[in-house]
Amino acid sequence: MTILTVTAKGQVTLKREVLRHLGVAPGDKLEVELLPDRRAVIRERPPQGSMESFVGVLHDNAGTVLGLDEIKSAIEAGWAGERS
């Protein structure tokens, strides 16, 4: 069991072992589900994306040719909602 301390500002820092167990890294989002009896469930929030944010992610008016790694990165970013 891991013990966490609440600061005077009401913040909690999750220890490295907890983050590793959840499979999260800096910049990732977490969901907290509040349950009865003062309990909560914390889990990694899946990337939020939509077809609308994905369509056109590779469009380039300059005619630049992208490599497979660049295409893969652009697709992942588009599905994660990181590009508009």
C-alpha cells in the first residue's frame, strides 16, 4: 500500500511507483471516479479524439512528402486531438 500526503493547498503528488503502475507519463491525463463511502478510482484517461479532428491531418498545401514515421506521428497526434 502506498501512503500519500495532502498538502495545505489540497494537492497530492502521486509517487513514481503509482504512476508506473498506472502506465502514465508526464503530460498524460488521469480520470478520478468518485465512489460511495469516500472512495475513488484513479485510472489513465484514454486519448480523446474524433473523426473530425482526424480528417485532413495529413493535408499539406506545400506538397511536402512525408515519411512513414512522420505519417504515423501525425495520425497519432490527430486522434489524440493535438492538431487542429
